[in-house]
Amino acid sequence: MRHQWLAAAAALLLPGLASAQTVYPIDRATILSTANFDFKVEFPNVVKHDDIKVLINGQDYEKVFGKKATFIEKEDGANASSLILRDVSIGKPGTYKIEASAGGSPVAVTWEIFGTPDKPKAKNVIFLVADGFSVAHRTGARIMSKGNVQGKAAGRLNLDDLTNMAFVGTSSTDSIAADSANTMSAYMTGQKSAVNALGVYASRAESSLEHPRQETLAELIRRKTKMAVGVVSDAEIQDATPAAVVAHTRRRADKAEIVGMFYDVKPDVVLGGGSAYFLPKSTPGSKRKDETDYIAKFKEAGYALATNADELNKTAREANQSKVLGLFHTGNMDGALDRKFLKKGTVGKFPNQPDLTEMTQAALDVLSRNRDGFFLMVEAALVDKYSHPLDWDRALYDTIMFDKVIGIARDFAAKNPDTLIIVTGDHTHGISIIGTVDDEKPGDEMREKVGTYASAGFPNYKDEDGDGYPDKVDVTRRLAVFSNNFPDYYETFRPKLDNPFVPAVKNEKDQYVANEAYKNIPGAVLRTGNLPRSEDTGVHAVDDMVLQAQGPGAEKISGYMENTDIFRVVTETLALGTSR
Amino acid sequence: MRHGTGRGLTRRGCLALLASTFAFPARAASSQLSFEELYSKIGVLGLEFSERVKALGGQTTRMTGFMAPPLRAESSFFVLSKIPMALCPFCSSDADWPEDIVVVYLRKKQTFVQYNAAIAVEGRLEYGSWTDPETGFVSLLRLRDAHFYTI
């Protein structure tokens, strides 16, 4: 009795220490046969090395892994010991029970090691992600781009013709909610992780770079195949989603280190924004804290450099060009509405940014030269970056752009049928369309102009030049799009024509308050937020993600799957569980 | 007291010396600089300071903008930005900061109020990459010995 009370009291006095040991990978992990991962056991207190017993299916772990772990008596100076063994793998598929103890009661976790066929079913995999992709994005893009006449869509998106579909769970090891880092990491490593983590389990290690890792899809492809790898995004290339293809860190904010991780893996094609983290510290505009010049390093490694759309298109056309580094912005690139129509955002500073369709086409042109096939990841990042600040028009224009990227991928697959295409988001947003906003409705109050049920009718977007985008975004009867979650902000019921929306700004009390720059727009109303005052924008939703696929391997996509299961579909399709 | 030539301070000289010590040098002769004039080249491979910035280096310069919220309400420095900033660059190392900012080091502490309000800042312009030894913050442009007022 007393012993239990003391143990409980000790646990209360030492926050952060578990009361039992923790094993990584965690319980119910599904691990690819022959894939490398780090094995770690964290004990709640200091233990003697000789007392430690770790069994895998009844056998000593040293026998199973073929090497001895490192014992750390006091990890990071705390009164707690750890056992860590990096870069292990298990070859034989099956269920594995891991029991770890140090004199006391053992903790057991179970892993499933899965194998793959010997031969790949696809030569190429095109993995398309619209960050934050939610159902309302696709409905809105379809109505804006194709129209709806008497209840039926007047045209179809490329999205609408993908053959297989599943609902995907996006939750984290530490929460039902998630961010772009751990969700993309789930696709790329098959392991769930904590919010903000990339390619690692979040353990108690102090340094963000010392957590137990798992091999990413790109690293597996590099180690086992001769396939080419491409990473394309219109965000900073070191941002979470593209980073997840190559990175291992507990902190997605380790952007400078992530550039180094890109350099370690050297994907054949790397296209995106974020040049600031490639420039040495002494160059004005750099965001690095060291003098490493990654642009010079990539060039020395044989990459052609492109810094705008013209250079990209020219470089991709060169028949013997197999490695391209394209950096088109110091930060995140601009979206379709600003680049093609309004010329706001940072278009003035970077007037020659390629469209995501051009980046995708260039990547396919270069990667498809590889006789052994390729893995290409393309992210439409700004769908999320505009959805957060409640800028629906910009988010929907970029969804239309994402759909065109899907069209390019499907055209490629039509000519190269041994191509698996996956189309998905990483997590959702709380966005929904509930009707229209009609300026012609009487009165001054904007809420009375919201058309619901029969009074919504149809919006009056026009696409006379047939490019798929509405010719004008600020039409008189437009989609009524709202978020179910928001900080304090001024709702204007109108597209933000001057610049991307900034709904809330920080005050001197460290709280986000409604941005008064929008206060005097006719009809603007203050909405009191339903989020903590520490949130500056809308947040991610927990709602299921809709994932689609076509091509060899797509038949595995159905029902409800965890995002970690998608890694299994891709690795099975590419036969990465064997020595290819 | 002796007047005119001769060694030592005359009364007039003494008063002039006192006056110059206590006057605010900034208000007398400061040049106006806007955010649009900071860089002559902004590109993927870096930024280049404009000729105007290079000419004003070391001189009293006046800029208008908005205050990005600092860590403490009473601080001796803050970030001046072109538009009201939603995210404080100091508050976490995660936050990236835009190019359109100038770090203001105040001559003496002033109380920060009204984050949505436009302010004018006067100080000695300094350009070039510099790392603040206290915060580790790397800045490209600074106004030193500065003071600000709302406009």
C-alpha cells in the first residue's frame, strides 16, 4: 500500500517521467520487412545495465537484431536510463512481441512486420497532396470551375474520375488532432507520430535530432532501387509536407537542418520555395545561422539550378538533365489567384514564379528519363496556407490548380499505365459551403444576403476563356463558405482582393484580436472566436480525409484506413520489402 | 568672462554646448525612408540594399510602420514592419520573418501600446547582417538610438 502511494507521489513530483518503461516503435506499429528503424527503451528511473532484459518473441533482442544496444545511464542528465539501438531491421514478416524490463514488471508491445511481393506492380508512383484538403474544397472547386446546372455538375474535375477511394484517419500518437508534419510522415514512414514530428517517434530526448527514427520512403527507394525521386511543392521546400519525404526531426521548425537532410538524400528533382534556407548567413535574405551555401553544394553535386519559370522550362527540356534544383521564392510561393489574376501577395517581388502545373510537368519530364521508374511527390501547399486564414477564394483557386496537376498525372499514366497515382490531403479543415452570398439581395446587413436552401440558387461565376478558373472572383452571387472554427475576426462576406486575408493580429497582452484593417469594409461584422486567444487562424480538423487512387496497387484503397496504411500500399506496390 | 577669441569656453559657447547635449538630434534633420526603398534587388539568390539605404547608413532616418509585438511590454527594442504583423518573430524561433522589417533599438525604454496603430521611428540607420548577442536574432536593417511616437 505504502509502496504504491510513494510510487504515485514520486510520479506526481517528477512530471514528464512515465511510471513504466516506454518502447519505440510503439504498440501496434506496422513495420516494413527489411526497413531500417531505431529501437529505444526508456526506463522511468535509473537502472543497472545488467538488470535490463529485452525479449523479442521470447529471444534476447541482441540475437534478433544482431547487435548490442547502447546503454545510457542518465539520459540528458535526468535520473532515468535508456537503451538505444539505431538502424535495425527485421526481415521475417510476422507478429513480434517485445517485452522490456529492468528488475520490475515488464512492459510489452506488439509489432506487425509485413512483407511485400518480390516484384513491383508499378514502375512509377505519383503521390499528389493538397495540404488541408477537405470535401468542401472539391465541391467548391467543381462549382467554381465547371458550374452546376439544375442540380447536376456541368463538368467533371480530374478528381472525379479516380477509380478508388477510402476514408483515412489522420490522428496522432499524442492527440486526435494532427499537423502536416506527422500526417505526411505517416504516409512516408508507415509510423504514427506526435504533432510536429517528422520521421521519428517523439521520445524524451532533449535534442530534436536525437529521437528514434524510421526510414522514409525516399531513403528506402535510394537504398533498394535505382528509381529517381522528385519532391515538388509551392511552399518552402523545407516545410513539413515536402520535408517528410526525407527528414528526421522532432521539430518541423528545424528548417535549416532539413535542407541538410535534402542534401543527404539528394532527390533527383527538388522544386519549391524556401531559398532563404539555402543561402549562407552572410548573404542578405538568408535565414541560416551558419555559412553553408547549399545552392553551391547542390550545384557541385551536379544539379542544374532554376530560379524562375523560364529557367525551369528550359532546364527540363534538356535531354541529358537528370538532376534539377528549382527554387522560385525565398519563402512560400504565391497561389493561382494572385499569380494569374490579382497580382497581389508577393507577386511583385517574384514576378516569374512557375505554376504548380509547370513544376509537375517539368518534374515528370526529367524523372521519366530514368529507365527504372520514379517516385514523385507534388504538394499544393497553399490550399492549407490559405484555408488557415479563412481566405476561401485563394484556397479554392489553388484546389482548381491542384486538379489540373491531377490531370497532368493522369495524362502521364494514360501513356505509362504502370503508374500508381495517389491523390489526397494530409489533414482536413473545418470548412464548409452552405449556399451563396448575393449582393443584390436587399438591405445593408451582409448576413441577410446569405442565400440558404432555395434562396441560394446558383453562383454566377463565369469562365469565358475556358481556362478552368472563374474569370472574376468577386462576382455578385458567390459561394458562401465558412469555417466552423476561428479566432476573433471581421467577416466581410467578400473575396480579399487586396492581399491574402490576415484575420487576427497580436495585441500587447500576447492575444490574437480581430484585425481592424477590415473593420470599415461596408457590412463587415465582428465574429467572436471559439478558439483559444493564442490561435491566430483557423485550425486543422479531425474529420476523416478522403484519399483516392488509380493504377496498379489502387485496388488496396478502400473502406477506412489509417494514414500509416498508405505507406504499406505504396511499399507493397513497389516491392520494397525484399532486396529488389 | 572674456568674449570672442581666446582659450576656454565663452558663455555663448558654453550655452551652445549645453543646448546640443540636451536637444533630440533626430528631429532636427532626419531623412525619410520607406519600406519600398530598402532593397534594390529582391531575388531567390538574395537581397541587395538600395543605393538610398547605403547613402543613409550612419545617418538619422525616419520610418513609419507598425510595431510587431515584443516579448515584454517594456522593452528596449522591437521590430518595425510595413503592415500589422500577425505573428511575432521573437516569440518563437519557429516563426519566419518577412523581408519588410527593420529592428529598432531604442535609446531608452518606451512603453508599447496600440499594436494596430501606425508609428514613426527615428534613429541612426545601420545596414548589414548582425546577430544580437542577447537574443541571437539576426537582422539586416536596424535603427539605433531610436525613439518612436504614434502618428
